[in-house]
Amino acid sequence: MAKKKILVIDDEPNTIRMIQARLEASGYEVIAAFDGRQGLLYAYNERPDLIILDIMMPAAGGYAVYKKLKTSPRTRSIPVIFLTAKDTPEDVAKAYKLGAEYYLKKPYKPEVFLQTVKKALEPSLQPQRPRGLQKRILVIDTQPGIAEFVQLSQMGYEITIVSSIKEASDEAEKERPDLILLDGTIAKANNYDGFYQLKLEFALTKIPIIISATKVDLEEFQKKLDGFNSYCLKPFNYTDLLGRIRVALQKN
């Protein structure tokens, strides 16, 4: 049986050496990255079975790295363990709000560390849906609420997040989405040019579009986009978001 591959992203060489020795002694293959940018590159290219991630690092901190990992189709299914000296309630809360499942504090107990690694590597007890049955949601947002989209992914939706209309068009060419969730600030940029571009681009395919809007902007959208009624309020409420997505997909 092939060894499980674990990527350790930490800017402290001594920490990486200790972790690497402990993991290799337990039968794992270890890849080391010394900053966030290098870690993302290795994650995309090596496709490890698990990632152990520090928070305080140069060239993209741990929170930023986690967001990129969980919004990329190549890496979003890889489990991540935060291993960090940041241990305030605010730090822990931020990690869990992003959707983190594992958070260990330095210094750590070796037995707890190895137990957490083993647990994170265990195959999910939830049956995996065949890829062809997954509904694909393309999110166009500059500051998405990652936790909500992690939950949607766990519900069986395939989530891809981009930050511009151009990226969305390129992504949709590769694989047609079943639904588009468009950030309101992007929708109204340049006098709504981007929104109308999307509408025109997907008019024949009838892909539903939901605009995410703050209460302040909602009235303006409803006036400017007369007859368009697929909206979801930001900040997201997961239950509301899920309900609107289900309704939009049923109508399609």
C-alpha cells in the first residue's frame, strides 16, 4: 500500500524537522514548504492526502492559504490541520468560521498530534456522490463567506469560486455550471455591464443567476434590474442561501 503523503507548511525549519521525523517514523511520506506561496504550489502539484498548516507565515499567511485551498477544485477535498502558536479564542474562532475541522496548538502532545493526523486521513463515512450527479455552483465574489461554501460542498454541491466576470467566463467555458452566485458589488460595476454580459452569455443555456446583496443595495438592484428576483442577502445565512439555491435549481 502506498504511503499517505502529507504536506507540512510552516516557516520554522526546526518545527518542520520535528514534524517530519515524527510523521516519517509513523510511516508517512512528508513534503515540506516554508511559506504560504510555496505551500500552495506544492498542494496544487503534489495533491497530498493531508496538509498541516501554520498560520503566521510570510508570502500568504495560514488563513489566506486555507481559503485558496478550499476554493480550488484541485485541493478543496484535502483535509487540513491548523498547527499554530496562535491560541487566543479569536484565532480559534476565525479558523472554525472558515470551515476548519482540526486546530492544534503549539507546543503539541505527540500522541494527540498523531491521533489527529490519523483521524483526518480516515476516509469519510459519508458516501461520495458520483461526479455526474453533483450540481456545480460558480461563485463570483471578491470576498466570499468560505464557511458557507464549505458547508454547501459537504452537502454534495461542487463549488468553484472566482473573483471576476472574466474568470467566470473562462471557468464556464471549461465546464458549464448549473447555477451562478454573483456578488452584487461586481454586478453593478461599470453600470451593470458585467451583469448584462453574464445574462447574454448564458441566456440560451438558461443557467440561473442569484445576486448576493446587502440590505443597503437590495432596493437599488430591484429597481435597476426590473423583473429579476433571484437575490440572497449578505452576510450569508447558510439556511437561507441553501434554500434559495435549491429553489433556483428546481426552476431550471
